[in-house]
Amino acid sequence: TAPTAIRSLIKAAESDEKVHPKNWNLDSLRILGSVGEPINPEAWMWYHRHIGHEKCPIVDTFWQTETGGHVITPLPGATPLVPGSCTLPLPGIAAAIVDETGKDLPNGAGGMLVIKRPWPSMIRTIWNDPERFKKSYFPEEM
């Protein structure tokens, strides 16, 4: 679900005890997801505690239509979970944080997120117009 929905559920549960997740049996849940926008650590912790009963990993994903799929997300059981963080790039994704000149920045520094090499789900052409793709990305070859 989206973090906005989680934050709405938090507000509803705090204002009306009848809608609190503790009133439902959530024992069948095994994994939780967070999609669509960054999740703040407080909402992550509430989701983990009240929905997942601290036993369900949260797969917080980063992707865009343009990336063709998830590019940064924890792998349950393999990646440490970090409240409010989508953690590490998936295998095959060379992600980095760079400054405005494209220089790599150290871990924890703010900057621009880039993917440095082609990745498995990357678009490889423009539908029905491969020449347009080549002109856009490889003008020196034209």
C-alpha cells in the first residue's frame, strides 16, 4: 500500500478505536509492501508494529514507470530492513548519488540519484520507432 494510506490509517486508528488493526486477525500476513512514494520512518514503524506484528518484513520499493520495474528495494531475509529506506539497489542496478557535475558523493550525502549503466528492465527502443530512440541516445552514430 501507499504511505499516504498508512498515515490515514494511523490517524483513523488513533481517533476511533473501532478501526484499529488490533481488532482484526492479521496472522496470515507474511510480507508487507510500501509503494508509490517515500515512507517516513514513523509510518514504517507503525505499519511494522500494528499491521505486521513485527514479524513481517516491509518491502519498501523505489521504481518509476521509466525504470520498467523495481530498481531499489530490500530482499526479505537477505537485506537488513531500515525504517524509511528502500535500502539497496537490486542486483544488476548500478545506482549512485552524484553532485550536479556527476561526481560520486559518499554514502549519506544528499544529491541526485542516478543509474550508471543499462539495467535489466531498461527500455531499449521507442515502440514502433527504433530510429527515434537511436537519434535520442546515440546521436554520434547517426
